Amino acid sequence: MYFTHAITRLPADSVAHGLTTASLGAPDPALTRQQFREYIDILLQLGLTVTTLPALPDYPDAHFVEDVAVLMPELAIITNPGAPSRRGEIHSIAPLVSRFRHAVWLGEGARMDGGDVLMVDKRFFIGLSSRTNEAGISQFAAAVEKFGYSVQAVPVGAGLHLKSIVNYVGRNTLILSEDTVNNPAFSGFAQIVLSPQEEYAGNTLWINDTLITPSGYPHTLRQLQALGLPIIQTDTSEIRKMDGGLTCLSLRF
């Protein structure tokens, strides 16, 4: 899939009040915004048109826009985030998403975070996690299978989302955690296996055959370099403090 657009949202001053399982200290709002702006500059450098929405102080996790919608060429799914404190975010993202794609809303009982949704060509791998349930995956499948997509649920035993530990990095290759290597869902792909010490670097973002990866993970970087693709490193120290990564900062389409 070739990306031409991205939707992002400015981090709020209340960012430190968001949800996190990390024990890395509170993020600095100003530094968070600086790292966010550097991320936007990278997207612009790659030729994407970027729409940046204003901050939502009442929703300190709202700059993780990937969790509230999933876009594909034919439609968009407006999710029901698994965390109750985030469900109000969908009402602020849906009007903009609907300008670009026909929007389908997940219904009663369905729970899904976009961070659990990995699309590779016409295949969706969806993490069955603390944020995404079977009803969400079932309703998602009913909406997308009519367009020729397949959907496969993948239990997530560790990590907040599926894409915390598994991502597609081009050239039929996945980057994934040691615990995920033997999952039969991912047979047929070449694999870059993360060391436990560098597992956070698994949230590497592939855009138009360029890789954006967190800085500070040399072993993972060497493995990514073997793919022969351009690589851009960027600091995500403050984003990480709130369980965030590169994929969750934008909706790409």
C-alpha cells in the first residue's frame, strides 16, 4: 500500500495523565510535542500530506490517533477503544475520517484498538488483547471480508497491543518479539527477531519502502539495515513513557 496522507493530533499538556503500564516516569509535555513535531517532519519528508488536529486536553491519550480508526482503500472502521476513558475520542476523529473514506462504526459490545490491527496487503492480523475483544474482531471481519480481505485473530500474551511486538517492515518481512516467533499466523514471512532488551524497537513504521525506527536500539538497527531500505531514526523517549510508539501517532492512508 502506498501512503499519501496522514492524520495526526497534537499532544495535550495533560499528556502525563494518560494511561500507561510503563514505569519510566512522567513525560514532559513540551518535549513530547517536540518529538511529535519531529515525527511530523519525517512524514512530510516522505511526501505525505499531513493533517494535524488540535489537542484534546480532556483525552490525554488522544494523540495516539491510530487506536480510534483503521483505514484501508475501500473504507474506514471507527473503533470502540478498549479503555473506557478513550471512547469519547472517536467522536472527534470520525468527521475527518469520513471525508476520506466511507466509515463503518463498530457496534455494541465490540472493543478494538487500532494498535492491535496489522494490515499486510489484503491480510489483517488482529491482536486479541486487553483492548480488543472477539466481538470487535468479528464485527471488523464482517465489514472488510466483502472487499477481499482476510482476518486472523492473534492472541497477545505480552505487550499492550499486537503492534507493540509485531510489525511489517517491507519485503515480506516481519519484526517481532521472541515470544511471537513460532506463532503459525506468521509463517511464510521472513522474520527479524527482537532481543528482549530492544523489544520496544519492534514498533518500527514502514512507509513507502522507508523505515522509521526509534533511536537507541543498535542491535535492531543492524538487522533492519540488512533489508537495504532507507532508515530514519527518531527519538521517542517521551512517547514511550505512555506506552506509545511510532505507529500509533498517525493514521496513514
